[in-house]
Amino acid sequence: MSFGKKYCQFACNVCPYGIETLTEQNKVFTAYSSHDELVVDQINGALEYLNSNSSIQWTSWETDIEIENNLIFCEICKEIVKSKAVMVEMSDLNFNVIFEYGYSLGLNKKLFPIVGQDFEYENIDRFLKLLLGIGIARYEKNKLSSKLLKKRFWEKENPITINTFNNASILSDNTNITANCLLYLKNSDYQAASEGIENELNQGNLNVILDDPQEEKHSLSWYIKQLTKSYAVIIDMGYSSTQESYHHFLKCAFVGGLAVSTGRRVLIMNSIHSPKPSDIVSIVKQYNNPKDAKHFTYQFLNEHSKSFAIINSYISSSNAGKSTRFNAIDLGEHIAENDKRFLESCYVETAELEKISRQGYKLIIGRKGTGKTAAFYRDNVSSRAAKTIIVRHQFTEFNLNDIYDLAIQFPNANDQDKIVVAFWKFVVFSIIAEQIAEFINESDKYHFQDLQSAANQFMEFTKTCDFLDNGRTVTENLVEIIEEIKTNGSLDVRSIQKEFYENKIVDLISSVIEFIKESQYAIVLSIDGLDSNLTVQRNSGLIMLMIFNLHEVCNSLFGNRVNDYAINLYIRRDIYETIKNEITQKDKITKVILKWDTEDLLRMINARLAQYDIEHIANILSDDFSIRQFMQKMEKYVYPRPRDYLFVFNHLFMIARSLKLERFDTRVFNSAMNYYAIHVFESIEAELLSLPFSVNFGKVLGDIKHKNNDRPRIPLDILEGIIMQNCKSDDVDCKQHLLSFFLRNEFLYAIENNQIVQWDRLINKDSKLQSILETSPSRCYFKFHPIVESLIAKNA
């Protein structure tokens, strides 16, 4: 493979060894960890035998590479480049080995991942299979060489797939390219460091692609797509290691290897409390605090800002007509945070979304992927009076458990409410006051002259509020208040209230209300991301405490004093299911449950295709794949959510491009479903966190496959046995909770009289589930969603 003069992050320049001149030899490179003596013994014995009994040279990094006085990875890199294939022994899940795995994939080497027979890291093994989309071989003790001789993977073809980088994707020192994004892998455990990094990223005019481990797990094809679009990559491992945050640790190693091998400009960081990976120690920065992480990010962006500017100018002036139709099409991202461009130009209104603009307090409810965050970004005044102030707040940075810990130390529920009410008053009126001040500053003074007195009075008041005029965000002020409370030690309820509810807050509330009444402007307050802090497993008591008191605060302060206001709180469906029985009619809470039908989803896709002068999806289907057949398949296999539709269509385009096709056919669709099945697994696994107990989802799928003999229907008694084996809790009925979850999320369908029960249309789902559980378990059947059937069939 020819690289040209390949850029190397280790050299901070083009490769000093000229690897573009190295030729591929009849070698197999062996990547393995030296930390496990059993692994080393197996490798050494196998390589000695293979070098004597096969027609190819087997290279050991320990014995065949001279690393003295050299950068370790540079020597490893040269050997990988010269090898026609790479065997990766991953039993130790060593960072260096996984990094070399990703590095080799970026160079399009033939790969053979393998672990010992006693490999027991079930969750990690499952993660790797999903990330790579392939199975991992196993070998018995002292039989590694015979396994390899039988497979002879180095002799097999290395086909081009959608996971293959081509020569044009390998970056050199040449900035005449179209890769102008920055891919950011956020840490999974150190929120303060993430906030510092993101603040720095927000300063630049960059196309940032966010990979948030708390949001969703992605497959390899997603990272390949993002890397192909990216000039630079920032990877923050946080505290993760082989002891903590396994998934994030391995993902960082794998994606880091891919990024470096394909010439991306890469910044890898971790906490000083975690060890640096030894082989790549020279390119890993360690931070002691969030300020350090922010500083490393600033230095990295400053170093590459000129290159980003050159690339963007090249893209804007290059001839877009050179691209083929499919190469030019980008339908955006299936995650709303990364899809703002299309949300502006291709937003589709539905009947449910129209309700968001109405007055009053509303819960906007939906599963992951139903468009809550997209609606939050587009929450606008289109159907309201023109005189409206929109206040949007993403409540993702502050840890609500800190408030819960303050409140829960008091056994009296009334005391708990008082503390949370004080907290919400501070938050709500701080963010509204900030937005009013911004609104006054930006408004046309000519059209604003009737309110000039009220505006001047309000602005003068804000200057006296330290927490509004100190240059810090609401989150930063909250953190300071909490730290002060902790420093002061044990306090009574009144003292804690005063920390939030000092005289200035009382005056601020009056000032905000007075301005709204005098101006006769409507207020729309939209809060998203609150549910990222509300986890049923961790603190179920926190959910109702926070949501109920937010409603109480808004209702008491706005309800009888402001004529026109809307409070829109966006929460996940599972959070709503936890609190719904606590909501009474007198609470006057409107519930907007987001639902999509096929017609709305097709409108959304067609609106995006129209950006590329394609009127309808039917225009890019093959002659033997009609629009009717296509939609029948979509309705059968794909859940009706915007996130799912965008995921599937993006993969349809990726696969069509890789096959050099001009139109979609059934082969393209079936290939896309393989990737979608993995996506569904990841989505369901992420939603399982809402349950008040832990579930090993991979083990559940495996048991369904083997104990139900691959049948599309499963009797209740078999399902009950699987649930009881994999879910343990002393506090809740795991069987009822998990069955309810599976039915609600369409993992399963209940069957009665050979027909599917329309679960979402039932008025009382709990009673229906109870009646199902009381029937004869061996005569009660459930049917799997077709994409779940596919997922079970693939589960080893």
C-alpha cells in the first residue's frame, strides 16, 4: 500500500523513516502483551513452531525488534507496514495491543484476532465483537500454532469493505483535502475535565463530532465514517483503564490506533491518576485537573488552527462537481447534537411536536432517538405571538446527585422539598435573567423604546448580582455553592436554603416577573439533558423529587403572575414510566409523547435528499427494488424513530459507495440491516440502564438463542427462566420490570389468539402484564421483533 509522505503524530511531521518506501514482505506480525506470562509462553511456543513449519516468517516484537534508543512504536510500526498480515492476541486486553489492532486496520492489513480458551471478560469480549462486527477466534492451551495453521489467514484475500481506508484517506502533510472535522472522544468518568475541553472546542469555528460514551455506543463503521471526515482527533480517556471503564478504555485504544495510522493529528489525554500506555507514552498527555485538560486542548487547537483554515478554504473553492452523486451525499448524523445543520433546514413538524408551543407546563416524553433533543433545538415561536423570549438550557454538566445528597440527609419529605425548591429557584431565574439580559442587549432599541425604562431598570439590577455578572456559567456558580456548603459542614435546612435563596435571588425573581409583566412578553423555558443525571439504578428517589419540585417552582412563580408562559421539560420515556403514577390531575402537567409514523419519517429523509436535488428516495432505488418493497422492509425491520431512520439511510449510502453502485438494491438493504442490528443492540443496552437492577444483555441474547433453539417465538416459562438467571435484585420484581421494558420497547410482542397485542395502545399496561403472568407459562408466547430475531441469530 502506498501512503505518499504519510503524516505521523509520533514525529509531529511526516514519517522520518520514509515508510512509503517500505515494501510488504512475506511476514506475519504478532501483537501480544508481555504482562501475562501464560500468554507469552503460548506465543513463544507457537512462533517457534510456525517459523519452522510454515512458509511465512512470524515476527515477535519482543525478540525480533530492536527498541534500544528508539521510539518503541516507531519500530513496531515499521514491522507492521512490512508485514502482509497481523495476528492479535488479546487475552490480556492490553492497551498497546488494541492500539496496534486499530493501527493495523488503518493500514488495511489482514487481521486475525484471537484469545485463549479461558478468556472470561464477557462484557469486553462482547464490546469488541460489536465494535468490529466480527467474531474473535479462541485457542486451547498449547494449540495456538495448530489453530493458526488450520486457518492460514495470511493466505486469504483481504476484501475492500466499508471499513477500509483508501489511499486518499491517509493524511500526509498536504492540506489540499476535504477532511475538515474534529472527532472528540469524551471521557466517561470525569465531567469537569470534559467541560473544560468542550469550552475550548466551542471557541473555535470547527466542525466537532462528539462521541459521548454516556449517550450511545457506536460500531466500527461509525468511527471509520467520522475519521474519514476528520483532520484531527482528541481522545480523552479520563480515569479509564483495564480496571475501570473497560469499554471506554478499549475504544480509545482502538480508535487511537486507527487515527494515528491514517495520519490524523491526534491528542490523547488521560488523568494523572491512570498510567500512560507504555508503547505510545510519547504522545499521551496527562492532566492533573480540568484546567490542564483545557490547556492541552488549547495548545493542540492553536497548533492546527492554520491547517484547518487552509483546508476549509480549499474545500470552499474546490470543484464539488468532481464527486459522484453518492459520494457527495451526507444526510447528517443520527444524533441531534451532531446534526444541527439539517435541523435548521430539514425539520419536520408532527402533530405531537406542534403541542410543544402551547402554554403551560409540559413533559416532552420519548425513547432515545425519537427526536427530543432535536425538538429542543428547534423549540421556537412559529405558532406563538411574536413577542416571546425563548430560554433554552441543557442541564448536562451539573451532577444532580449533589443536590440529592444534600436533601436526602433530612428524613422529612417537606425539608427535602424545601432544599430542592431553593435550588430550582436559583437555576430557573438565573438562566431566565441571563436570557432577558441578552435579549435586551440584542434588541433593536427603536422598536424597544416603549420598554426602555423597564429594560434599563432590569439591566441596572443585574449588575448588582454577583452570580450574573461574574463571568461564570450557572453550572459553575452551582458548583461553587455546593462546595461552600460542603466546606461549612453539616447545616440545617434554613442555612442550606440561604446558600441558594439569598436576598439577591428574592430581588431577582421580583425583577424578572416585573419585567415580563410590564413588557407583556411570553416566556418559553425549555430544559433538556436533565435525564442524563436521573438514573433509576442509582437514585430512583431523585427523579420525582427533582421533577415535581421544578413543576412546583414554575407553577407557583409563573402560574398566577405571568399570563403567557411555557415550561418544556424533555425526558426519556423510562424516566416518565417511573414517575407517571405520582402525577395527579391537579398538577396540570401536559404530557407530549413523541411518536412518528412512516410518512413523517419518509418526509424527513426526503427533505434531506432534496438538499442534493434528489426529490424522493424512489429515485435512487434499483429497478428490481420498488419503493413499495423498500418501505415494506423498512416498516418490518426498522423502528419508527428519526435516529433509526437516519442510521439506516447513512449505512445504505456507505454500503452503496463501497460497492460502487448508483442505486440501492436488496443486497445493499440486507447489508445495512447487519449494521442496524448492532445499533439496536447498543440502543437497547443503553436503555437497560433505566432499570433498577443490572442486566447482562449479551448473556440474555445468548441464552435465548440456545435455550429457545433459534425459534422466533418464545414461551413465557423459558423467558422467565432466562430472566431469573441473569437479573438479581432483592428490592424489585426483576421478571415484571424486564418484561415490561421489553414489551414497551418492542423487543418482544405479546401474542394472543395468534395476534400481536398492540401494547402501546393499551390504557393499563401494568394490569395487562399481570394478567399475562398469571396465565399458564407454557401456553403464553412472545414474538421477537424481526431485527431482534436477526440480533439473536448473530449472537454467539
